[in-house]
Amino acid sequence: MSHRATNWAIQQRGLKPATKIVLWFLCDRHNPDFGCFPTQARLADDAEMSISALNEHLARLEELRLIHRVRTHDPRTHKRQATRYILGFEEGFPQEPTPETGDGFDGTDDEQDGDPTPDSGHGAISGFLAKPSPDFAQSHLRNPETNLVREPLSKPVKEEEGAQARDADFDRFFAELLGALGLDPTDLPGWWQGLPPRLHVRRWTDDLGLSEDRILETAAETRRTHPAPPDGPKALDRAMERAAQRAAPAATSDASNQKAKPGRKLDEGTRASPDELAAFYADLVNSDRFLPGSTISNTMRDAMLARGLVTPERLRQRGVR
């Protein structure tokens, strides 16, 4: 213990409490004759903190030029020994170069006695002795890599490729739709250009449940009855709604046929019963899918209400009067 060292530590101002505690315990381990070389485990136990936290405070003290750490090695085995701490009040503390001349030196005499480096011709500049440990030679080398973390891809490659494939399929289908309507893709009217018409066409498959083939077939039928192409996809909504209504009984009939027993003959002209139609449209009303205003007729509305499949409140919410 050195009273001079501990008094000097107490006189230092502007330090954080934990940093000053580390400095005080470091000075408490100082010996006027032999110097200061406690182990990190001893200092961490004295200051009641982890070794990682201790190293942060030691680095801060060295940055403020209150201490200087000297790494020593066994001359025979070249293994590292306890670090020696030179305190700021001791003789031989490394002086800081003056801004006018740049004279002075960085490091202690032992560090400056190392062989010159082949690049600069100066002494050891790494902060370590010139001869590294043969057992841990790499542990004293500074890693030039500043970012060892490899960031993952922002999107999985397969998912992105799948989205591109779906977009390509829709582009092909949209081009076929334009051809079925007699439109020239190189000279489209304004209501068929851009993203809005494409989104509107997607609703025919997502909300009405129409297949691409059924949409193309319906579009071709409209051209047989109308000489001019439609003014945008909205002009085809009524035709697509009727196509969805025609497809609903067929889908219900197909489901019934799949459940029928083998060998049972069904009348090819069989149509969906009123109960099946009411159940189909009630499912559409009770869902959040797109429901055109003219889809539900007054007769179908009354049939769903009579069977208790929907409520008047739900019908009003969906715009059915």
C-alpha cells in the first residue's frame, strides 16, 4: 500500500464513481519499491465488479493518461505475466508528445527498445512487446476486421422467386384478357393502363372465385354481344357477377356428385336446390369477401332470412336492401 498513491487517486477530479474506485484500489496495490502489478481477478474482487467492466474502466483511465499498462512476458517461456501499471505521478510515466515539435515518446523504455518495424522504421507501435508468445501468438494481433457479423438476407431467395413467378403468370393472363377483349396491348386506353385495372381484375378471382379460364370465356362472350371493347374492367363487373352466380350451382352440384355412392345415377339436368343456393349466398354475405351490390336478389334475401342463415343487421352492413 502507498499513501502517496492513494492520496493522488483521491485528488483526481472529473471521474465517474466506478472509475475512481478502480483507480483507488489500483493505487492501494501500489508498492513504492516494486511498482503496481495486481491481477485483474484481484482488482475485480476489490472493486466488486466483473472483469469485463473492470477492463472498461482501466481503458478509460489509460485514455485519460492517469495510468499506463505494460504487458510483460517471461523471458524464457515468453508467456504473459501480470500486467504492470504505471501511475500518472510516477517517474518514467510516458510523456505525451508536444503539439509544437511532436517530440516525446509513446510507451515505456522496454516497449521502445523493440526492433524497428519494416514499414515505418520506428519501434514497436502495437502497445505490446516485439516478441509475442509462441503459444498465443495470434492473441496479441489486432484484427483489421471491424464488423464480424454477417447480416442475413432480408428476404428468402425462394420466396422472392415465387412472387416473381406469380407476377409473371398474372402478366400472361392479363395479356390474354386484353386479347379476348380485342384490345391492343401497345395502344391501351387510359382505363386499362397502370396498376388499378390489374388490381380490379384480381378481385374477380379473389372475391368472386372465378378461374382465369372462366374470366377469359366471359370476356369473349361480352365481345360477341358488344361491338366495342369495355371502358375499363368495371364495365365487366356485371358480367363477371353473373358468371359467378352460374358457377355457384355447378360447384355445389359437383360437390354433391363426389359424395354420391358409386353406381348411383344422377340426372344430368339436376340443379342446386333452394336450400343449397341460400346456403351458398349466406356464406358470401357472412364473409368479408367482395360482394357486388346486385349479387343478392330480393328473393334470395328473403330465402336466407326465412332460413335464419343471415341477420337483417348483417345484410345492411353488406349493403343488401
